[in-house]
Amino acid sequence: MNIYGLAVLALSFLVGQWMGEFLGSLIGIYANVGGVGFAMIILMFMKEWLVKNSLMSFEMEAGIDFWNKLYIPVVIAMAASLNVKSAINSGTLAIAAGTLPVLVSFWVFPLLLKKFNPQVDGDSL
């Protein structure tokens, strides 16, 4: 049952890694830049496309979910350690490219939460 989603996962992983390598070479950092993230986005789009076109069987969905549960923690942990090593070796541009989005998100998320604060019926906390 779990083997059905493996082909979808493998295809998304390979395309995502290729995109990460390509993006890294475009910006002058000869390392994988965001390959795991690209792979996860491709996997989500492929899964939604299969569901929308009624090509997803229950076994295939269960297989994709199973492999997702293994793929996410293991591959992201490995990629994170490699990305840190590459960033330190590549210089200030790579470190700024990783630090800047984190700092911006710390600034943007509180603004979004204030703007889109959900209304709770009854007592508020």
C-alpha cells in the first residue's frame, strides 16, 4: 500500500533538487538553494492535481501520506545541516539571504495577526 505514493514523491524530490541546484548556480552559490522546499511545493501541487482530476486512489493517498511523514523530518534535517555549511562557506550573501527573511517574518507576522485577528464568540482569552 505504501509503495503507491513513492513515484510521486521521488519525481517531486528529483525535480525539486534540480531546481535548487539551478537556482544556486543562477545566483552564484554553487550549492542547492531551496531544493527541499521546491520538492515539497511540487509534491503538494502534484497531489492536488491528482485529486482534482480524480486520479488519486485511496491506496495512493495513503502511500503519499506515509512517505511524507518520513520524508519531511529526515530530508529537511539533512538539508538544513548542509545548507548551514554551504552558507558559512559561501560568505555574507548566503548568510544575509537566510537571515533577512527571518527578520522580515518577525516583523510581518505580528502585523498580520493584528490586522486579521479572528473574532471569538463568547468570552475572549
